[in-house]
Amino acid sequence: MSDVQIIFSPTTTEKETPLDLDELARDFQTNTDWNIPEAYMALILSAAFADGELAPEERQEIAALVMRSRTMKRLDQAELAKVNALVNERLQSRPEGLKEACSSLPSDMRLSVFAHCVDIVLADGELRQSEADFLNKITSLLRLDADKAKQVLTVVMLKNRY
């Protein structure tokens, strides 16, 4: 066994921060009727319609995301249609629907959902002002660190450049 090469080694973490009980409480609040797939769908649909229209590229990006996302690919077509209808109804009838959806996501999922939203708004090759406004809004609603959100935006913009 001496010829086994170590490819991956554990990383050392910086000094661990103390447990933030307030943040944990916010993450586990159950005073919402949004489940994770519904909240996820609300964000990606809102991203697609942030500029007032659904471009074919955005539709394709959503379809691809639904097929590869662990959260969404568990749902069959009938369940997806049901979630889609429910999300659209909630977003139209609830002034705070997007805020509710954002607060329903676990904190460890929020940055990746944000990245998917960035992918969707950039799918048509443009970042319009209404889309930038949407991304700023959900950065706040998801309680994301602004620097991390900006890093995600920068990386996704680079990825979509070529």
C-alpha cells in the first residue's frame, strides 16, 4: 500500500466561530407554508421573469436546472406542474411571496440557489437593470453576504462570456 497516492487531503479550517443561536432559529422557523421545491421554483421563475419576459434561453436553462437539481429532479412531471401552478398563484396573490420563499430555504442552500438565479438571468446574454435589481433584492432577502453574491455574479458572468 505504500504506492497509494494521496490526491485529496482534508483542508484545515480557520478558527471556528461560535454557534449563532439566532441564525439557527431563523433557519429552522416553520411559520411558512413553502416547502423547499416550491421556494426553489419561486426563485428561479422570478429570475426568469425579472425583465418582464421569458426568453427561450431562460426556459432552456430552467429545464436543464430542473433535470439536474437534486431538489427538483425528485419530482415527476405532474408534481412539477402542481408546484409550478402553486408557486405562480402564491407569487401573484401574496405581496410578500418572494420574501416568504427566500426565508423558507435553508441557509446552506441559499448561495447555490442565488447562483442558479444568476445563470437564468444571464441565459439570454444580457443583464438588464430590472434583472440586476432582482439580484440585489434576493441577495438581501436570502441574507447573503454581499461580497459572496458579487463573487458568484462575477464567476457566472465569466462562465457565460464565451
